[in-house]
Amino acid sequence: MTVLAAAFLILIGWRGLLLLRTDSAVAVGIGVAVVVVTVVGAWVLWRSVLFGWRMQTLARILEAEGGLPADELPRRPSGRAERDAADALFARRQAETEAAPEEWRTWFRLSLAYDDAGDRGRAREAARTAFTLYRDSQGRL
């Protein structure tokens, strides 16, 4: 999917550059807009790939240490976790994080609990905190 998105951005960016070479002011304006959207899209794609790579790296480290939590939540037919079980797990992970707020491992597990509870925004925020704490304690990631 990432390769397809990158190919699409390259194709659209190329078309935008071609529009910039025309004599029509309207076409040049559209070309500028297309190039700007392409640059923003490339930046978003890069940030998403970087986030995934970092998340996977932290998960591998945690798994090697034996600290990666097993997925034990009961699931609905859709694959989403049952709300009561996810809320109970979240409360446990939140308490762990409050007890050790400078530990990247607790923040990583909290991000998984947020995701299970259906709060993707806070899950990403907690994961970013885990990355920052890991980088500060171990080195650049």
C-alpha cells in the first residue's frame, strides 16, 4: 500500500510539474496546488511509515525482553475488543504508567490499551511519548 501511495504521489507530482510549464495562468495555478498537495502527501506518508517503523522496533525490543503483552481480550465478531474488557485493561495500564511515568515500556503498553479501547488519537500520542522516552534513555531511534 505504501509503494502504491508513493507511486501515486510521484505520478501526480509529475503532472503538477507539467502543468507549471504551460502558458496558461489557470494551469500554472492548478500545477502549484498539485505540487503543494503532493509535497504535503509525501510528508504525511513519510511520517506514517516512520511511525510504523518506530512502533515495530519498540515492539521487537519489548518482545525480546519478554514484556510485550499477549492479546487476551475477548473480541467481537468484527475483531474489535469488547468494551468492558478493554476498559479494565486500560485502567491497569494507566495505573502502571502513572507509577512509572519515565518508563517507555509502560507508555508503549498504554498505547496498545488505548488502541484496544478504540482511542487511536491517544494511542498514537502515548506511542510518541514512548518513542521520546526510549530515544532519551537508549539512543536515537
